[in-house]
Amino acid sequence: MVLLRENFVYLQTIGLWSPVTWPSDSWKSRAYRLYTTFLITATYWFGITESISLFTIVNSIEDFSDSCFMLLTTIVVCFKVDTILSKKSEIVALIEAFEVYPHKPMNADEERIQTEFQARIRLISCICGGFVEVSAWIMTISVFFQEIPYGDLPYKAWIPYSYSKPGVYWFTFCLQLLVVVFLANVAIGFDTIIYALFLLICSQFNILLHRVTKAIDEFPTNNTSKIDICERKIIDCVVYHRAIFKISAKINLLFRRIIFVQYTASTIVICFSVFMISQVPLLSTKALFFFLYFICMLTQIFVICALADEVTVECENVIIGIYNTKWYHLTNRTKGYLVLMMVRTLRPVVFTSGHIIVLSLNSFSNLLKRSYSIYTVLQQNSK
């Protein structure tokens, strides 16, 4: 796959995308499967032990918030891991669809449009992914400066074995930190794939508008044979328009459940993070820990909502773009083809979180309002 090569190489490094060039019975593939199994087992172990701790260790609102904010993130990441591993063939099929007709660029101008969006994909992936990665390591290192008493773990968890011995204690301590770094890397790998797919849909609408504009500009007024050729091009644009809607629907169907889980969890985690910041000294390492975590969660859901909103805007811009062409030079039959596209665009592409929430900047605003409401309740109950 030429598209999103860097994104899938990143997934390979964290054990979630086995290289296709390795034979399944080779020692490399076996070692890679062991690597994947270890990381996934450690992640589920971390989530299960944190879940049990909610019922065995938590004694106050502060303890509940401290345990719950990382537990929710772990649950979201487990869903993401399951989606990547169980839907691998569907994800591959989606990416390959962008590399064949009608989605593949057909000339230099269309190549330029796609290249511009690929550059945006790399930029957003580097900025967002880099920020989350750096934040994860800072949060991990900051744990050693929080003066955690010997015998306590960095994250509240019910451990089914005794870790009173130094070797066992430090193994469990470091394993928790390793899992947290892995959680951050899964979030980076998965979220950047979603960012990329949204931007690829945006590029498709731009390529479509370029094809329509070019076909209309080349439309002759008195040459019957050329009129038929140009009509065929516009019919191809109508087919292409429908294909974009179909591939957008496939993306939405594939990711809407996990996006719903992330959207819901983000609403709760953001308010818990703010609550925990308010409970610790402002200049402490714990405040830095919770602040970075808050910014990471806010960034992840904001970028998803913003790019989903951009897809809807690009889809609606097709109507404006067609109207700004010389459509009045076309035959009545050809105008009818354009009307079909414009009528379909009146119900633009939207990405939903489950079947409930439409991803947009407005839904991000609503998320912040809900988070603030939950934060207010926590503050009142903690007094």
C-alpha cells in the first residue's frame, strides 16, 4: 500500500500490523506474534486489575477519579486493538480502494491535489502523534518524582500476587509504566489512521470538483461527437461522486462504534483530569501529569471532530463549486446529471459516533459542556 505507508509502519512497530512480506511460518513471524501477544496480554491485564481495584481499593471521590481516568483510556485502547486486529482485511480494502479507479488520480493536477492532502496527513500525524508520544514519556518519567511510597504502584490496581519482594515489586511497577506507553502508542497509531482516512475523503471531493470543472470547461457548443465525449466524462463524475459516498459510508460503519466509545470516554476522562488537577498542588509533578493527560485527550477528540466536520464542509462545497462553473453552456440532459450530484449532496457525508452523535465542531463543544457538568458534580461531592 503506497497510501499511509508511514502510518502502517508505525502500527508494525507496536505489534499490531504484521509485515506482509514475512512468511507466516518464518521465525520472524513467530517472534512478532509473541511480541504482539505479550503487549496485548499486558494491556488486558492492566485493564482487568484496574477494574477490580475500583471495587476493592477505592474509598473516596479522589480515589475513584484517580483510578477511573486511566481505566477508561485502557478500555478505549482495548477496543482499538480489537478493531485493528479483527478488521485488518476491511482496513486494507479501504486503503486499496483509494488506489484504483475512480478514486485514483488520473492526471498531474489530481496528483498535486492528493499530494497536498498527503502532506497534511503527515503533518497532522507528526504533530499530534509526536505530542502524545512526548507527553506519555514525560508522564512516565514524572512518576519517579512523585515520591510514591515503596510498596505502592503508580496506578491503583488489584494484583493477584504478592509484590512485597523488591524484584517482584519493581517488575510490576515498570510493567504498569510500559503498558501506559503502549496505550499511548496504540492511540497514536489508530487515531492517525482515522485522521488520514478523513483527509483522504476530503481530497476525493477536491479531485471530483476538479474533474467536473475540467469537463464543463471542455464542453463544446456545436460539435456533436465531442459533446458525447464530455457527457460521458460528466456521467463518470456522477459515478465517482456516488463512489465517494459509498467509501465514506464504509469508513463510518467500520469505525463508528470505537469512535462512540472514545467520544463517551473522553467526556468522562476530561472532567476527571480537570478534577484531579484541582486536587493537587499546581506546581507539582502530579499536576503536570494530569495536565498533559488532559491535553492529550482533548487533542485526540478535537482533531477527530474537526476533520469529520471538514469532510462535511468539503462535501457541501461541491454544490458551490458546480454552481461557479459554466454549467449554463451544457445541454439539458447534462445539466440533469449535475442536478443529481447536487441533490445527493444536500444530504452530505457525515461521520457519526454510534448512531447518536454527529462528529463536528458542535459535538466537540457539547462534549466540553458535558465534561464541565460532570466536573461540577464531582466538585460538589468532594466537599
